Amino acid sequence: MDVERILITVRTYPNISSHYAETVCTAGINTDGHWRRLYPIPLRYLDKDRQFGTFDIIEVGLGQASMDVLKRAGPNCFPSV
């Protein structure tokens, strides 16, 4: 799993998911200028010191989703947020 620094630029309204509970789709730009989608992020359920806002810079582990052409954070990345 690659670790990247990402400037958060987009956050959606929380969405109820039958698989992941409540999630937020988030996106940002890494240090090389590439877009990264971070989904699913259980933002409200992260510890307060690990929650982030728009325009925060975070480090996160990324992997390739099986049916997605974008590199993204998956459900196992939360410890690295």
C-alpha cells in the first residue's frame, strides 16, 4: 500500500450505506498533482484527532480498487489517516 500526502479539496454530505454504515466520499490532490478519491471514509466515527476538513493535508495509505481506474483509499486505510 502506497502512502501519499493529499490536500483534501472535496467532501460530500454523509451518506448512509448498508455495507459501511455512514460514509463520506472525499477527494483531493496528491503532491504530484494527481486526483485521489478516498472512499469509504467513516468520518464521524474516526477519533476527533484523526478527523479532517476541506483543505487539510493528510497522509493516507492508498490501493487500487478492483473495479475502479482511480487509485483510492479503501476500507482498510483508516489507521493511516
